[in-house]
Amino acid sequence: MLAGGACAGLLAGCNDEPLTASTTPRLDMDRLNAGVAAIAARVRPAALGMGLTNLESGEHFSFAGDRPFPLAAAFALPLAAAVTAEMEAGRLRPDERLVLDEQQLSPPPSAIGQAWPARRDFTAGELMQAALDGDSTAADVLMKRIGGPGAVTAWLDAKRVRSIRVDRYAREVMVERHGLPSFRPEWRTEGVFAQALAMQPQAARLAAMQRYMADPRDTATPTGMLDFLGMLGGGELVSGAAGRRLFRMIRRGQGRAHIVSTARPDLGITPALADVGVFVLPGRRAYALAIFATGLRLDGPGRARLLADLTALARGSVG
């Protein structure tokens, strides 16, 4: 269950009037159970997980809610929360400038790495927005600046955030997922990184992907992610104002603030897909939604349809 007060903190920037129980119908559990089960059957043998929570009442639905799924680039959301906490504590300023050398670059997707060395100088605030937009270099530079994956994990533990793990830098995860050796700065562009992948034997790439999909590191459960979103919106991780700023920084689509993360498909398999965020309906009703999948054998349009179908099911099941 989400901690109390989550909704009020999350939505204060949208409308100052409090939500009331009379405005929030119960979730249609029968529709959710049947709908998600049908979609999960459609994508088998891939694994699908989903969680939906009414941020006012705490009523929630989950499918494979306690199963860990790879976070892929969605690790940027708990990272951004930890970075924000450092800023609020005065240990990091949003306008602090960081100058990047080639050893700080990470694999694609990274607009910063792609453009380097044309631009090397960024503020911490710019890097946080880039990280939330999926830039692996920005995420890794910020993670190192606040003490590395261990510091993020310690912060999550101190805040009693459960079932979300941040264990490695993106540059480590992304090469291990493909069976590549340690990241080389010359792999920073899409074309060169694709060439490095193409040189790997298929059997080695498949074995590496299977290890990644089964690895407990850098994972989250759907219910754990919902708890995190509720705590973030409720001012339990950072201040309410800072939590609202973070949600405004997340890409907006389909009437909701969300971050979508897809691990680079390989050999016709998408090893990780994550879509986490919130949507607000008329009457100021707010819901957190977390969708995870691993092992999908869908192309880009197929993945987009899957997310659209699950989002439509969630929105249609909240009354």
C-alpha cells in the first residue's frame, strides 16, 4: 500500500483543493484481472507485470506485482530522486557545472555522448533532465557525482523504499547485457556501438541477454515502483515541491506524466520494457501506473500497442 498523503503532495501543483473519497470510485478488479491476463497471454513467453494504485485511497491492483523486472533506463527516476535529495541537503547545487572527459561517456542512447566533444560542460540540473529523457551518460555522471550506485542504494534503504535496486552504472549494465567487454569511449555513438554488437557471436549475445533478464540486480517490482511513486508524490522522499518538479520533468503523453524505458532490442527480443508514472483524471483523481515486461518478441509498433492497450485498460478500470 502507498503511504498516506501521497496524492495531496503530488497534485498540489495542479489544484489546491483536496481530493475526497466520494470522488474516487473503486477499481474495477474484474476488468483489470481479465484484461491483463488476456494481454499477458498474448505476449507469452514474455513476462508481463503491472500495478495500478489510486493515489488517494491506496486501493491497488497488481499482476505479477512482486516479481522483479529489469529497470533498464527507468533507473533514472530513483536516481533523480536521490540527486534531488542531495540538492535539498545543500551538497549539490542545480547550477553546479560538470565538465565531461571521454572516460565519463556511456553507451547509446546518449545525445551528450553522441555530440561529445563539441560540448563538454553541463549543469547538474541539465544532466538530471537529460537522464530522465533517457541519456545514459547524464545518468552515470550524476550517479558518480553523488557517490555511485552504492550511495543511491543506501539512500533508498534509508527512506525504506523496497523492491527497487540500483546496483550498477548504465555503462556496466548496457555492455554486460550484450556480452561486450568494458565500455570503450569510441562506442559512444549509435553507429559504432551497433558495429561492436554485430561483431559479437549470436550465441554469446543470447546467453548474455538471458543472464541479464534473470539478474536480480537493477530491478524493480511493479508494487515496489508504485510505492516509490506514492512516496515521491507525498513528500516522503524529497519535499513536495521537489517531487512535483520531478514529475513535471518526466515526459508527458496520453494525459499523464511518465518515463518510458526500453532496453535495446537484440536478436528479435526486447529484454526490458518499463513505463512508470501517473495520470490525472477530471475531478483531480490521480493514479500511479507501472508496467514492466521482459523477453518481448515485438517490434517498435508492437511495443507501443502493448503500452497503449495496458494504459487504456488502466484508465477504463478506474470508474
